[in-house]
Amino acid sequence: RAATSAWQWDTSIVSEPNPGDSWCICMWAFAKLIKRVGCENVHLRCDSTDISYVLAQYHDGGHSLDEAHTCLEAKCPEAVAAARI
């Protein structure tokens, strides 16, 4: 493998003993991903996200979470509404 190629690690974290098709990322990585690819290209499981906690935070790891909040509002409107009650 070339020194510049990245190791494809996703199969390692969604295999036994924790099989699945996705994984959690931290808030700053979520915010950075949105900036890089746009909210419309982010796959998100609203029912697996601590919406209340994320909405209560403004920064994580030196990254603003404003775009993360906007993306959650767009992709998870019912969960956001419930979290704000």
C-alpha cells in the first residue's frame, strides 16, 4: 500500500463483536463533516443521537456547532422540537 493511501478502517468497527452498518462520531467531527460535504450528504440516525445534548453545546474540540445544530434541525425536526420543550 502506498504511503499516501488511507487505511479503510470502517470494516473493523462494524464487525464482530459489534456488527452493524454505522458508528458514532464526536460532535466536532460531525460539524467538520457537515462543513466538508454539506448536511444533505450526511447520514444521520436521529433516534441514535443525543439531540438535547448536542443542541445545548456551542463548541466542541475548537469547532463551532452552529452548522451541526442547523443540520439536526433539518434532518431531525421532530426530535429537535421535542428536545426544546
